[in-house]
Amino acid sequence: MHKGSCLCGAVTFETKQDPEYISNCHCNMCQKHHGAAYASHAVLRSEDFSYTSGAEEVSSYNSSGTVIRTFCRHCGSSIEWKDPQNHPQWLSIAVALFDTTFKAEIPKEFHTEHKAWWMQNH
Ligand SMILES: [Zn+2]
Ligand SMILES: [Zn+2]
């Protein structure tokens, strides 16, 4: 079991299993939503994830198509990336929110054609 929390601590969650893998997404929407060169998400089964506090503080934004991005409405921490309509069984959670570590393979890289210009050597 793993635990995580947002920057202000209002939102906390736990997961029942190790995430399946970590995805680094370099798309422009992830860059903006995370305020970073790319978003690192732990991809896990929806059924393994639950909020332990602050679920009512989680706001969501429909960034494109059926994709929903959620965040803490107090501190702005990015939390979920999900597409409940097309992939209800999967959930991507910002890895940086985890307060416990887990074993992970080398992350999968997505949309590397949009790698941030300020990270050219990365
Ligand atoms: Zn927060
Ligand atoms: Zn992305």
C-alpha cells in the first residue's frame, strides 16, 4: 500500500498496489498543467486508488476530448489524469504526490517530439 498527498496536505490518497509503470508525458498540456518540462504519472488501476481525505477539494478540468485533469483547489497540485469514458479501469496520478516510494521500471516516454526547449539535453 502507498500513500500520497498534495502540497497543502488537504488531499490525501492511498493505493492498494504498486503502480503498473511510470509515464513521462512531454505534451504541451502536461507541461502547462504541471508547470514543468514534462509530467511524471504513476499509472495504476482505478480500483486500487482511493482518496483518504479532501476528495471534495479536488477540482477537475476537461483539457481535451474526454480527458479529465484534476488538481487541489487550494494549492493547485496536479493530481489525476484520466479518461473515464474510454479507459475507466486506468488512472494516472502525479508521481511527485507519492509520500512512499515503490519499485519502478524505467519510465515510458510519451510525446517526446514536444520535449521542452529548455531541456534540449535531457
Ligand atoms: Zn492541496
Ligand atoms: Zn501529456
